[in-house]
Amino acid sequence: MATHEHHNQRAEDFLKTLPTNSAPAGLSDFPYGLKFMGKKWDYDLPSVEWLTEYYRVLKPGAFLFGFSSSRTYHRLTCRLEDVGFEIRDCIMWIYGSGFPKGLNISKAFDKVQNYVLRDKWGGYNTVLKPAYEPIVVAMKPYEGTIIQNCEKYGVGGLNIDECRIELNGDHKGGLANRVKGIGELQNDSVYSKAKRSVHDDSVGRYPSNVLLSEWAGEELDKQSGILKSGAKKPTDNRNYGEDIPNTVLGKYKLIPCDYPASEGGASRFFYVAKACPSDRNYGMPAGKKNTHPTVKPIKLMRYLVRLLKQPSEDFFILDACEGSGGTGVACMLEGVSYKGNDMDAGHHETAKMRTAFAYNECSSELFNKAS
């Protein structure tokens, strides 16, 4: 059963209490450095000291996912690189429900009673509407080769198969690449028959670095329209190359594939986190509300937790700035152990309550299944 623990310290101080090379993964909604709603904790991005400790604590090969903003993402990634992380990718979470917090220039001129310039600057603002948040995908470099690192530390990859996008009736079947590899080396100069690489996509589409909110998925489908495809009979086996002994290229055959008819919008190629109105106050006692200003959707956080999950028995996810506990809730619902921290005493208590609620909910489900 997954476990959870929570701490109430400055991030740097909390991380200094953890052993070197001990955390298998990190997932944090970092401060964006935008002075959001005048909050002191959002005055700047994580300091180099903070990120240095995060780097020290993570195992070699461990991934760190960090939320940021379109305006300050570059500064976060530079700091992560400066302390030693490799920047492996950027996940774009597209949501479309943001609110533009810019200045209406025309109204500003109106307030100072400059009516000539008010009319001239009608329709001008200083910002675009925010519709996405970047999530940096950073990794502490491997120690040795990838497989050596995985063997020693139990981490080193992304959990692709558990995060594949459901096909919903689209093409399912093996797809053989035409030429992959040249066979096995039999002696110093002779190769055996070449072997084809067969990719089985029946488990779903390979996840991409774009995540959509339900609203964004619906808007994308409106623009693309509903696309329909007809069924196609399985392909026959075909030969590519001759079966000539002791040569590099041998016989190639297509693997029969099934192409059933399907239809859907363009959003089916991406993971879509369905909206849930109760996300913000999930796990809160009756009469109490979650006042944290940057609560992330639970299904989005669960997806990221699944992507980070490693096949090691001691796996847990670390969050040095847990806010109201979104990462902890997602971990409990995914059966993953969790260690969290937040310097704000109020948010710390909220995170404990919400995570404990998710833990108890999962415990009850397991008990009911067992009985």
C-alpha cells in the first residue's frame, strides 16, 4: 500500500534532510516568479540553492517534472541546467481557460481623460490570453549506461505503456518496419538473416508531449471535424529481399495488420484530461474550501504520476513545494508512495487532509475488492 508523509519547511531546508541519491522521481508545481496575486512565495523562481538540493537528492536517471509559465520557463530551465540537470523535453499542457491580466490601453487613457488617445488606442491590450503551461522534463544524468543505471538505481525511463492513448476503435495490430537491423553477427565477417522490427500498437498510441484539457480537446475537434476512415482488409505477407545464405540482407515479411473503420476528432491523438468541478475541494472537510490559487486537475496530475512511475519496489515521488497536495492526491489514487513539503502552514495542512482522504478512499476500495 502506498504511503505518504508531509513536511512544513522551506524547500531548501526540507531537501537538506534527505539522503543523496535517494529520491526516484520529482513532480513539482514550482513558483512561476510572476508575483501571482501578490503572493510572497511567487516572487521568484526556485533558487539555485533549492534546485541544487533537488538535484542532489534525486537518483541518477531520475526524472523531475516541473510546471512553469510561458514567461519564465526559460529561466527555470537555465537554472536546472546550471545545477546539472539534462533538459529532456517540454510537455505542453493546453487548457484554454486562462484569463488575460493585461492593461486595456484605451481605458487607461480614459482614466486620465485623454480622450483623443483613448479613441486611437481602442482595442489594444498588453498581453495575450494564457492557454497553456509548459512542464519541464528534466533528468539527473545517468551513471554509466542506461541499463547499468536502471540495474543499480531502479530508475531511468518513462512509463510509456501505462500512458498510451486509447485507440477507441482505430487501427490495432502489429506494424512491421521495412528494414531494421542487419541480423546477428555470426563470426568476424558474416551476418545471419536480418530480422524485422515489429511494433505492436494494439495497446494504444504512443504518448506525446502535448496534453489537452477537456475544453482544448473539444475546441480541437471543432476545428478538425469528425474524421472517418473505412475498414481495410489485413495485408498479405510480402517478401522484401532474397533468402540468400550468409549475406547481410535476408527475407523480410509484412506482419498481417487489421484496419477497422473508425471515426473521431483530432483530439484522439492526445491525452485529454477530463475536467472535474470538484477537483479544487477534493478531500476537504464539509464547510471548508481549498484556497490555494493554482490547483491543478487531478486527472492531469495522475497522468504525470503514471508517466514517472518506475518498476522499483521503493519507488516514491518527491514534491518540495506541494501547495494544496495535488501531487500527493494523484500519487495515492495511482498507488504510488509520496513525500511532500510546503513552507506555508495553511497549505501544508490542506495537503495533508486531501492526501489522507485519497489514501483512505483507495484503502476502502481495496478492502471492498478483497472482501
